[in-house]
Amino acid sequence: MKSSYDIIRRPVITERSMADIENKKYVFEVMPGSTKPEIKKAIEEIFKVKVDKITTMNIKGKVKQTGRYPEGRRPKRKKAMVTLSPDSKGLDFFEGMV
């Protein structure tokens, strides 16, 4: 059984994701095999908020050169854009960053 902390790996902090915080949209890197209901349950359990919508995207790993011939690959990952309901409070984790 996966715990909520196994599903949500880390927040994604970029200029674009920080601009969406005003609209109560947050971006997280999640476990690749997780589903939208699992992500919703994990966010609600960890942060004690109500989730309105979740959008997920799978990102392929880029091919990188690590010398002359041994070609490497960055790991694939999955991102989840979480929109909170209008009556929900914002996430305290992001308050000092904006």
C-alpha cells in the first residue's frame, strides 16, 4: 500500500508555477504509477485542503551525453497540476515564496 508521502514526491518550483499560486494552482512531482484519485486523496490528506481539479502529464527522460559514447538518459517523471477549490485555504508550504 502506498502512503500519501510516497505518492507526492516534491513540489515543482518554477516561475510559471509560482505565477499560478494566486489562482490556487500548485504543481507537484508525483510517483509515475499514481492515478488522479490517489493524488487527490494524498494532497487532501497531507495539506488538509479540498482539491477541485487535477491535471497530470508524463514527461519523458531526455537523452544526455556522459562522455563520448556512453549515452545516458534522465529519468522519466510525472507532474500533477492541482487546483484547489475556491473556499479552500492556500497551501502554507508556498506562502513565503511568492
